[in-house]
Amino acid sequence: MINKHRGEIEATLDGQTYKLVLTLGALAELESAFGDDDMLALAARFEKGRLSARDCTKIIAAGLRWAGSAISEDDVNAMQAEGGAAGYVDIVARLLSATFGGGAGKSSEGGESAEPDPFAGRA
């Protein structure tokens, strides 16, 4: 079971449900991977809402690893998300929202969600 107060989310990849979380260690890993100097620079990068597929792979893999799954970026690249590319974007948006907070967003089912959407209003 996930703990939303810890920033955990659930995601289905290859038909299996996983827990993801961006801990301080995960954020340090992402700072290094993206070449950002600090968490504010990392948050600003994510706030822009312009993430490549490679960026999404790094974020999802870090979230899985720091939640306890022994999964590499190559493993994530080979996995299928429910909803295809939109499913990956949903996972990343929910994970970043759980980590950095924000306003109320919509769930992938179209209903209200307790998790904010960092990509809301971005084109």
C-alpha cells in the first residue's frame, strides 16, 4: 500500500503494480543525471513541463529504485505502461506532483484527484 504523505504513488507497468517514490537520494541521483546544481534547478526543469522520453525513463527508474525495486533504466525502456505514451506521462506527472506538490489536478480517468498536475496549462 502506498503512503501519499511520503510522496509515494502506484503505477502499472507490464501489467504489474509498482510503488514509486522520489526520495532525497532519488532527487540527488536526478540532479546528477540532468546536470542540475540543486533541487531548485531540478524543480524548475520539471515545472517547465518539457520532458523528453529519456527524462521520463530516468524519473520513472529512479522512482522505482528508491521505492525498492531493482529496476534499471533499460528495464523501464522495455516496459509497457497502461495507455501507452500518455500512461508514461501520467506516471511522471503524478510522481512529480507527489514529490513537489502544487494545485489540484485531474486523474487520468478525468475525475478530481488529490494529486496536483505540474503540467496543467502547459502546451
